[in-house]
Amino acid sequence: MVAGLLGLLTGVAATLAFRVSEHQQRRVPVQPPAELDPGVVRVLAILRSAAVVLGPDDTVIRASAPAYALGLVRDDAIAHPAIQDMIDAVRRDGVIADEELELPRGPVGRGRVMLQVRVAHIDTDHVAVLAEDRTEARRIEAIRRDFAVNVSHELKTPVGAISLLAETMQDAADDPDAVRHFAGRMQQESTRLAALVHEIIELSRLQVAGALPEVSVIGIDEVIDEAADRARVVAAAKDITLSLGGDSGLTVYGDHSLLVTAVRNLLDNAVAYSGPHTRVGVGVALVDGLVEIAVVDQGIGISPAEQSRVFERFYRVDPARSRDTGGTGLGLSIVKHVAADHGGDVKIWSEPGRGSTFTLRIPAAPAGTTAPDDPSDPSDPNDSSDPHKEVDA
């Protein structure tokens, strides 16, 4: 009886003790993780790199807009296991981690980004992840490597041909007809080599930032006329008619010689890929504040699969025809860079067997702006230019 009573009292005492302990625990506040230093917050806000700050449980407590744009953070957590592995290593070892990672841009699709990722402790509770997008830099490096390889290959062909022709001509020194034949071939190859070197230099100059040292008001009429004059000789050899038309008196801000080069390259391509007794047209129009220069041919056309590649350096739609005409595969790449340097672009429409249309689009100068010595200036009493004219080359 006494033993049972003692047991009951012991149980009641234990229950009371547990309730008192629980009540005390509720009154003691749980300590939150250390607050992020305001100075650190300000520094993270001005960083151009993607920045992420993680709390003690690796929850994202702060992330910059580039971090979301690059897909580093999704659902308030680090999205890539490779970066999480770096975070775990930093928490474990306390050593700053720095790696270059190639990661998927998003949860779906084939897009990839190249990121330089650096992970380090901010304090005992917080870890910072900084990521710099190196995708474009790596792409440019790859383009430069490919460019060097392509240049070496393209230069090797005419140089080798000239060497072989010189050796053959030396062996045929006693045959005047053979000497004249091989000398003519050497002249063709040297001309091709000179054109290739010139276009490589031109393209390299255009790829340098600030390729337009002196910007002035340029009359499009003069650009079209000069480019057509340069293309007329080749067109005449194939009995191709050059037809010029469209709006006159339009002006843009830019570089006259570069614009002439771009239009001439479009005309050269149109003539090279058109058959005899056909027509190549150049039309000029003002559309939504852009001067559009369209070069239309009746040539072989370009398949949809190749249209996305025609602006690549050294790419040729028909390599055999390019060899016959002396094409370098750089003309359309130069056009693309000239357009970009003038704040514009170049578009293509083409169907196999129906010809092609390349349209160079450049922002127009304000209405009423005239180029120096512009013959289309209404103030010129001797202006007799006709905006619609046809030239039988």
C-alpha cells in the first residue's frame, strides 16, 4: 500500500517536472542565424558577377538578378550539383574554391553556359557564391582558333598553286605557249591571293572595337552608284543587267568606304552566283526608320539549311563556283560586320532555283539631313539624277 502510494507520487512529480521544463523551453527564444553584415550586402549589390549568399542550412537568403538569369538558383536553392559540391567542400575545409564549370543554362534544352565560379565563407554561418559568365569569351577564343586554322588553309592553296605553276613554267621554258599559259594561271592565283589577304585585313579591322573612326552623313545614292560601278566589269563579262531603283536622297551616319564595300560584296556575290543573261537588282527603301538596301539576283539560290551559315567566315555555298570566280568566303562576313558597326543588320531570303535577296538595313539619318556634295540635294540647281535607272553592263 505504501509502496503504491510512493510510486504514484513519483509519477506525479515527474510529470510536473516535465511540464515545468517544457514551459521554460518555450520561454527561451531560439537564436536566429547571424545577420548578414550591411557592408557585405552593399558590396554584393554592386557586383556585376552573379552573386548568391547561403545561410547555415544552404538556403538561399540573397541572390542577384544575374544569378537567376544564368540559372544558378531555382526554388531558393542552388540548381547545379557541381556548385553544391563546391559549397560542401568550402564548409568542410574552409578553403576558397575556384573552378570553371560548363553547366546547362536551364532545366530543359541544350543551352550551355561557361561559368567561372568562386565559393568562399563570408562568416561562420554564411557562404558566398560568385559566378562570372565566360561563355562569350570562350566562344570568341574558339572563333579565333578556327579563324587561324582557316586562314592557314586558305592561304596555303594559292601559295601552293603559284609554287607549282612556277616550277612547271621553269620546266617548259622552251615552249612560249606553255609559258604564257602558266603565267596567266599564276596571275589568276596571285590575284586571288591578294584579294584574300585584303579581305582578311578588312575583316580583322572591322572586328576591332571602334571600327568607325570618323562618322559622317553618307548619301546612299553615292554608295549604290560606286558599288555598281565596281561590279559592272564582272557583270558585263556574263551579260548580266544591273538594275538600280527605289527611294533616292536617303542618308545614314557612317563610313562611306565601308558601306560601299558591303554593297559591292553583295553585288559581287549576286553576279557570281547568277547565270548569263540574267538580272541583278538593287532596291533602296526607307522602312520604319531604317534604310533598306536589297540586292536581288536570279541565281542558284540557297537552301534553308545553309542560310544560317552563309555569314560565317570562309563558308561557301558552292565551293567549286567560288574557286572559278576567285571567291574567298569572306564577303558576307564583312557585310555582317559593316552592318553591325553601323547599328544595323543584314537579312537573307532565298529559295533554291529562284534566286536570293540580301537586305542590308542601316538606321536612317533624320529627315532633311543631306550628305556633303550630295547631288540629290534639292538646293543643287544642276541636279538631274534619276533614282530609277537601268545599266546594261
